[in-house]
Amino acid sequence: LGEFTKEKVRALADELDLPAARRPDSQDVCFKNPGECCGETLRRLANMPVKTGYFLYRGKIVGHHSGIHRYTIGQRSGLGVALGVPAYIQSIDAYSGDITLETDPLATTAERFFLDDAVLHEALPERAQIRVRYRSRPVPCSLTREGNRIAVTPEETLFAVAPGQSGVLYAGNLLLGGGVISLV
């Protein structure tokens, strides 16, 4: 949409009598079914089986879940497990279906990580801002190329850095590109 602001796009959509002109803003995917989590929509559209398993805490089974596609690393709400203190998803094992929980929020942080399969719209700068969750604020970071991947060192420790999720790089409001997060 180039230089158009959201307000200008809505005004144009209203002039063309498009239904989207009056829809509220959304941070969710546009193709999911109402009342269905995004993970369930994707699982169903890809015709993948449900991978159930256990919630594990310090090596012990503390609950059962209805499919790994419903959860993400760093998630705290909606787990249905009572440990007496808030628990966060630390890791998800796609093979066994087990989800490891942690009560220390610092256990899901990273002081350095990598972007694999990166696509950049500009040359790699030495500094940028990175966003590792779609609702998180961009955090200043240093960038270096290490082989075919980008090493990211944020200025502050980031919470819920999830392998396999996207890391997106910005220079102010300019999207520089991004890649797939890897911790190793």
C-alpha cells in the first residue's frame, strides 16, 4: 500500500463500499475460522494430525494437553495446569508431543540468538531493532553475519524467544527483513 496511511486506506475502502472499511483492526490472521485458534486452523488446512502429549514440569507429568498446535513458547495463559505459581511454556517437543513448563520467566529468555533463512530488503546493518513476537516492542540489537545466518545480540534480554518463530528486523518504521529464530 506504499505511502498510504491506514486512515487513507479505510477512507478509500469506504468510498468503494467495501465491508472491510468498517471492520475493527485485528492482529490475528485473516483466514482463521471464528472461534477457532490460529493453530487449529493451520493444522486443519494442512491436514495434519493432532499431536497430543503431556505437560512436564521438572521431569514430572503435571497434565495432558489436546495438541501442540495450540501452544507457543513463552505462553502463560490457557494452559489448564495448576502449579501454585504462574507457569510458562519453555519448550515444545514436536516428536513426543510433550510440552515443558517452567515457573521462572527468565528460562525462556535469550541474550543472543540467530536468524536462519533470512531475507533482507537492504544490506545487513550493524544495528537495527528486532521484534520476536508480534505484539512485542522492537528492541535495539547488534547484527553480524555468521556464514549464511545472522547473529542477533539484543541490548536487553528478550522474553519468549521461540525457535522456529519469526524474528523481524526494523530501522525505525522501515522493515529491513527477517528470518527464522534459532537458539543454536
